[in-house]
Amino acid sequence: MAALRPPRLDAAPDEVARIAAAAPDWATLAATARSCVACPELAAVRQHVVVGDVPASGRPLVAFVGEAPGATEDETGRPFVGRSGALLDQLLAEAGLDRAECAVLNVVKCRPPGNRTPKAPEVARCSGWLHRQIDLLDPPAIVALGLSAAKWFLGPKTVLGRAREHPHPWNGRGLYVTYHPSAAIRFGPNGAPRAALAADLRQVAHLVGKRDLP
Ligand code: URA
């Protein structure tokens, strides 16, 4: 699939969004995003643009959205394949969800140096890609993993603990907010974030018909 002309260095968010919105399918979006250089600091040091994983069918049961790639993701070009990804895979399997049936995406597609939190202009420039990804994939349910993703969907004043408490209608889809796997790792196997993340994933599995009891 031919790529579109990619966003240039320092492209404005609306230019990225216009290009992303013109991608007629996932393959075109992915090929175009891989050449995006809108964020100068990120484009200068990244090894890969981590576009995201999607099921072969192109129709995920659930779309998981994290913050941004880390070192292993930058090396491999795939989302959630480092320590956070290993925990996510384990908890998805325990909940009864098959990662291969889900989309795994990030708010920002390039690794911020030193794994810093993405800056607001980087999030703004990258937003067009995620909007178009969600349009193309049309997932019935979306799970925001951690505060950066929750804020992307629900706004800057979002408080994670409160946002977790109930689903949020978002553009006609069910949006669920939970902890990022890195928080579960930070607080340890017996910490509250891990138990909450596991319970939230069981609840999502129940809601999409993959589990009898929450
Ligand atoms: N953390 C994220 O938010 N995304 C990844 O892809 C990996 C770690």
C-alpha cells in the first residue's frame, strides 16, 4: 500500500490530523505514520515509529491504549513488548482476553527520550494518528491504560482513580480507564494497582462476552 506524503518536521497538529484522516485503510496509515517527522526531538532519536498491533481481521474486540513506546518497543517496532507488555499479556490471558483479538495502541507513537512523559505538543501532533486508528478499527470497547491515555480521552483534569469507577461513553463507544501495567509493576505483585488492573481487565472481558463472571 502506498504511503501518503508524511507530515513534515514540526508539522502542526491539524496538518498531521488532515494527513491521518486521508488514510483510507490501516496499511496506508501505518506506512505514512512510519515516515512522520512532526516531532523533531522524537524523530531524531527513534529507531521505530510504533504504530500499533491490530488483529488480522482488522476488527478488534477491544482497543488498549497506552502512553508511548519504551526502549523495547522502540527497538522492535511493536507496542507493549517490554516488561509492561509481559504483565499486560499475562493479565489479559488470566482475564480470558486473547491479545491477538485486540488492538494495542499508544497515544504517542515514538519513544520519548529516557521514557519521559510525552510533552503536550507531542501529544497534540500525534493525536491525529490515534483518532484515525480508532475510526478505522471501530472497536466496541476502548481501555485507557494509565493517566496519559485517560487524559487523552477525557481531558487534562482527569483523576485516574475516579475515572476508573465507571465507563465513559466516548464517541459512541464504551471507554474504560484503568492503571498502566507499569504502575502495577512499581507497586509490586501484592500492590493495589495490580489487583485493580486485573479486576478491571476481568470486567472488560465480561463486558465483551469473553468471561461469564466479572
Ligand atoms: N508503555 C506504554 O505506554 N506503551 C508501550 O507500548 C510500552 C510501554
